[in-house]
Amino acid sequence: MYFTAGATWVQAHRKDLKIGYTYTYMDTPQNTLLAPHTSLAVGGPAKHLSICTTTDSLVAALVAAQDRQLWLLGYGANSLVSDDGLPGTTILVRTTNISQEDNSATIIADAGVWWDDLVQFAVARNLWGLEFMSAIPGSVGAAIIGNIAAYGQAVADTLSWVEVFDRQHNNVYRLPASHIEFGYRHSSFQQKDSDHLVIVRAAFTLQPSPTKDLEYQAALDVVEEKQYDIATLNGRRQAILETRRRSGSLWDWRHPDHYLHTAGSFFRNPVVSDEAVEQLLAYEERDRTAAMIRKMNQIHGGSGKRVSAAHVLLAAGFHRGQSWGAVRLHPDHILKLENTGDASAQQIYNVAMEITRTVKAKLGIDIVPEVRFLGRFKENA
């Protein structure tokens, strides 16, 4: 099928949608536990779980799941899965292809590609535009949906197009980036009217020379200490990796036991009033000036009024290392809710809700979880 309605449409995977034509993908036994597939190491069983390693098998699995409730997971790095598990069909998107388009500056990647594999692919080809987002855990598809950003770069800066599977019409089409709305940790794929669209591939147009200067103070401090050459792509990548290591933000699904059981920064940085900005600056624990912090807030969140959620938690009376049984705020990284061993998803959820309620009551500030809550949770449990 071909269409032309505000987007460039491509033929839907030929035989994929014909009854009786199948591709190989892994269906696990019913009620397979999801905890091993998440960075928080919690989550109940998936009623039906498919693991897809090719785009063709992903499309076939999506077609097969048409009459079921659908849950999509990449690597579970930014998700809290209910202890009750997930009904319907859960698909682990583990598609792996990355290519460079005709020796150009455009890279095409499957939605299931591990994000840092894409960054390394670009760095190895001396293409600039993704290096500040090195080692952000998750898949390419999830990165687009959440418009991930770090140290002054965001997915929206280089995204050229995405190919999506439309569950309403059983076809695949190409959507230019200009037709997607992006904001802080947001894309239009998060909206209810887009929940029938599943990203299957994407293209990023990069540059043969630097696109932005590294200005984020925490990273510049690392550069000065380690003497990284940030005029080079590899020097920039090493600086970002070390900065993220120091902030406890490294995680790799291939070696989960080497890292903390967290979902990274649990809360989004909120926008507050000018007066609140001044009050929250007093909770900076490092030797940085107000001007430095304001600039970091601007770079990280797109606005000088989008303050660090870490400062907000400190101002509300929470402290590093604070524990609720097996759940704690990490001793070095207060924004990371950690499962220290045998926490349940419900316990993590309860702590997150307590934090949001306390911040609202004490400071009048709304903080919103960055982590996705999948499945059913009990309130006030």
C-alpha cells in the first residue's frame, strides 16, 4: 500500500502482513518474569512475551498481537513494571541493524539498537552530533519517544525521519522529523492519539565537524582534571563517559550485575518561578557559582527556570542514602531510586509517590517521574 497524506509513505513489508507468512521471533513461555529485563530488577510476569531481533519479525509480532493489549520494552532502562505483570502481549524490541547511507552523514538504525551502539558507530565514522549523549541507556526507539538529551545535545537535533508501524492500518510508513513535536523529555509519540504507532527504524543526519561546544560545567571539570582533548570526537566521548560514571549514570543491559539497580534519574527537572530558582540554588552542594548552576540548568533543560530535581528533593528535606526498607535514594546520587536487593515494584512506586506528595506539600512544586509506570499499581499501599 502507498499513501501520501502529510508524510512520505513506503510499502508495508511486502509479505509480512499476508496470513500464513511468518518470520522467526522468540516467543517465551507464558507468564515469563519481566524483572530480569529491567534495570530496576523488578516486575511480574508477561502473559505473552516475544523477543524480536529483526524488523520483519517485529512487524510480524505486532500483527499477531492486534487483538491483545500491547506493551513495548526495549531494554527496560526507564521503566517500572508492576508486580502483577503485564496482560496481553509484551514485545522486547531487540532489532540490531545500523548502517551508513551511501557514505553520507546519515545513519539509519533499527528501533531496538542499543543507543550507545549507535553513538559508537557515529564516532567511529567521525560523524558529530550524538557524542554528548554517549552511554545513555536504552534503545533508539525509546530515545526518540523520550527525546533524550544530555550536555547540550538532544535526539531532535539530528533526527531526520522515522519509520513507524501503524497498528490501525497494518502498514509501515516514513514520517519526517519535522512532523514530530519535540520538547523537554517529550515527543508527540507520547500522546494518546499516537499510541497506535510503533517506531521500527530511524535516520539521523550528522555532521563531519563539531556542531556544538561542550559547555556543561560538570563535564568541563572532568575535562580539566583528565586533560581530555575535546577537539576530537573520542576525547569528547571519553569526557562524557567519565562524567556519567561519576554521576552513577552508567548501565549496560549486557552486564546488569555490574551496575546499580536504578532507572537513572527518576524525576524530571521541573520549571519553577524566578523566586524559587534563587531559593533552590542554596542547596547546591558543590563549589559552583549561581551563574554556573543557571547555565547548567539552561543547557540541560532548555530553560534557566528548569531547575535540578536533586536541588528540589534536598529542599523538601530528603537526603542522600535515605531508605525505605530495600528502596533508597542513592548515597551519592539523590535522584536515583535504588533497589538495594529485594524491593518490589510496588515499594518503589510508593516511595516515588511519597516524594512527589512531599515536594508538593512543602514547596508547592510538581515533580513528574521520568520513569514509565507499566501495569497496575495500588495507591497508598
